[in-house]
Amino acid sequence: MGIIERRQRQKEEVRGLILEAAWKIAREEGWQALSIRRIADAIEYSIPVIYAHFANKEAILAEFTCQGFTMLADRLNDTKTTQPEPRQQLEAMAQTYWDFAFEQKEYYQLMFGLGIPACEAVRNSPELQQLTAIMIDSIGKAVASGPYPNADAFLKFHTYWSILHGLVSIQMIKRDADPLGQLILKDAVAGFIKSL
């Protein structure tokens, strides 16, 4: 192995250590506890080493945000492929979205810390584009095959996502999902699907 390959491998290892330490801090103490100094202390490297890999704390958070959107998109896509009909896909994806939010709270809270991302954020994030495309596809197909084929699928997408995110946010305030939340989710999504 040459010097260049060795340096690249070492760089990737340190980057991995930084992300691992950042994740551990976030899981144990929350995202607000994360700092470059805390990460440097945790991996026993100097602060400039962290900055050699990430421009700032926000760059580290952006890395985790992209990971979270990719994970959620993959789960939604997997769920979608198990259901033949768009309306069934929407019901199943709603449950998958809910489950992801509570199984991966740290990711979800980082991804949606300030609410649903604005259109500009979607345009700038391939991971978020993938996530929205999965939901829009099923909604568009459900609208096209439903009694209101001229309905605005993009508007319906925002309604669907608002239902999911709103219900998850309410439950997160309570710290844990409760059975009533699941019933509300199913009822809200069923009502939404009837409107398509």
C-alpha cells in the first residue's frame, strides 16, 4: 500500500471516529450538547483535526441529516414496493414514517428540528428529493385513479406530509408513542386517502 492510499485510509478512519463520537454524544445528551471541542476530547485529537474533516459543527449535523433522509427514503421505498395499490402504499408508508420517527428519534429530531423542510431545502438535498419523490409518486397515482383526477397532487403531498409530521411531533412532545397516537394516525391517513 502506497503513502497516498495509507493517508486516505487514515483520513477516512478519523472521519469515522469523529462521526461515531458525535453520534454517541447526541444519543446520550442530545444534539444541543454536541460541539467540536466535545468531539475532539472524545476521540483524543486536537480541534484542528476535526476542522480538517468538517468545516464546522453544522457540517457534521448536515452529514447526519443526509444519512437520516436516506434511511427514511429507503424504508419508505421498501414499504411501498410491498403494496400493489397506491392507496395501500400510502397507508403502509404512513406507518413506516411513524415507526422511523420513534425508532430513530435522534435522526428524526435533527432532520425535522424546525418543522418540515421548505421547498428550497428540498431542491438542495438529493436525499430529501428522493424521500419526497417516493411519497409524491404514490399520491400522484392515487389521485389519477381516484374520483378527483384533477386534484393537485403536490398540494395533496404537502397535506399528507403535514399529517405525518404533525402527529409525530405531537407524540414526541410526550416522549413516546402511545396507542391513541397510532389510532389517530390510521384515522387521519384513512380520511386523507378518501379525499384523493
